[in-house]
Amino acid sequence: MNVYLDAGHHVSFGTFPLRGVELATAMRSAAEIGYRSFDTAQMYENEREVGDCLSTLGLARDDLFITTKVSPNNYAASAFLSSVEQSLKDLRLDQVDVLLLHWPDQHGDNAEALDLLQQAHDRGYAAHIGVSNYTISMMEDAVSRLSVHPVANQVEFHPFLNAEKLRSASARLDLPLTAYCAVARGKMAQSPLLDDIGQAHGKTGTQVGLRWTLQKGVAINAMSTKADNLRLNFELQDFQLSDAEMSRIDALMEEGYRIVNSDLVPTAPQWD
């Protein structure tokens, strides 16, 4: 079960790296367009501002779907639960919809963090729990350790990166992927192949790339500060890519374009 897709939240508004007026303006634009799923994290240092903005949108709590992530700096037993309590306070929420571990433990042992994540769920701090940036073996370990089934592994996912091995394992484990860097930092807008396919549907190349991700069964986490781009990123449900078009796009995965790697994040795992 992909809790994002099943709840109708195919596209979440990602808040990294936004702060201040820029964040509030973009969130309000997203809400006006129809976004109801918002993604933040302790590491983004904007949870309080996200909470402030959410409180001004005039939307019922049941209409919102909020995800945040625990920073590895708070994985120790002395800090984990209190950090989640602070996140809830900052977000002005009694409970988040999804609570994720933001990165694997830098020492390679995720047992304690997973146990504490379970405790956060048991205390009612999160309706659902999951992980982010986990490899296949880490996903298998998480599923075996947690007494409630994790609902997401948030990873880099777009047409220029071959994540098929990870996606296959996620299907086997019933641990769905959700996509960050979903527009590949603008690379999709520069792809002649995506643009060509888009012309047949009256869509942009970026919309085609995002639609490809959805048809792979992967929910999207995307950010923009431009209202036009926010709208385009959101309007993905009124067209369908054919099997032939999906196969053409699959060929882009051979480029192996990874944005988040050990150069950017020193503690990044050995990716599958």
C-alpha cells in the first residue's frame, strides 16, 4: 500500500530549502493550487515556519497530510522522542501523518533508531512511520524489526537514475518508494525526449517525467517557488503514458545521473 497514493496525495509540496517569506508564499500558492500534502524535516530547520503557515491556510486538519523526518543528530535514546515532541510543537500538530528516519545511522546500525521510531508511533506521535535513503538490506531490516509496517522509503527517484533494483525490492517488501529530487533539479525540462513525448499530450517534458514516476507507483515530493511550476507539477492526473512511451523514458536511466551522493552527503550509504 502506498499511503500517499491511496490517500490521493500523488504530489507533496517539499519545503527544502525554503525559509521565511519565500516558504510562506510558496506554501500558500501550493495550497491554492490544491496541494494538501506537505513535507518537511528537522534538518530543514523550517518546521516552525511550516507550522505557522499551515495554521493560516484555513484548511481542516483532516484535509492535510504532513510528513516530517527525524535528523540523525537525534537518533540517540536521550534525544529522539523529545525531538519529535519539539517537531510536533513547532508544526502545531498533535500528530504527523508520516514520520521518517531521514538517513541511515552513520555507523550502519539502524536498530536503535528503528526502535525509537516505533516508540514514537506507539505514543501516537505519527499515524504512519517510514524511512528515507535506505538500501535494500536496510529496508529488509526495517520491515523485520518494526511491529507496524513502514509506509515509505523516501529516496532520489527520477528518469535519469536507475532505481529499478530498489523499486523491485520495495514492491517485494510492500515498502513503497517516494521520490525526492523528483524533477532532477530541472534536468527534465532540458530533455528532448521528454519534451517530444510531452508534445503529443499537450504537456511539458517535466510533467511527462513526473507522470512516468507516478506510473512506476512512486509518489512525488517536489518543490518550486514559482506558482506556474507548482501548478504544472500538480496537474498530472489527466493523461496517461503508453507502454511504449514508458519504455522510451526508461532508456534515460542509463545516464546514471545521481544528485545526492557521498560528495554531497558524506554519510550517504552504498546505494543499490
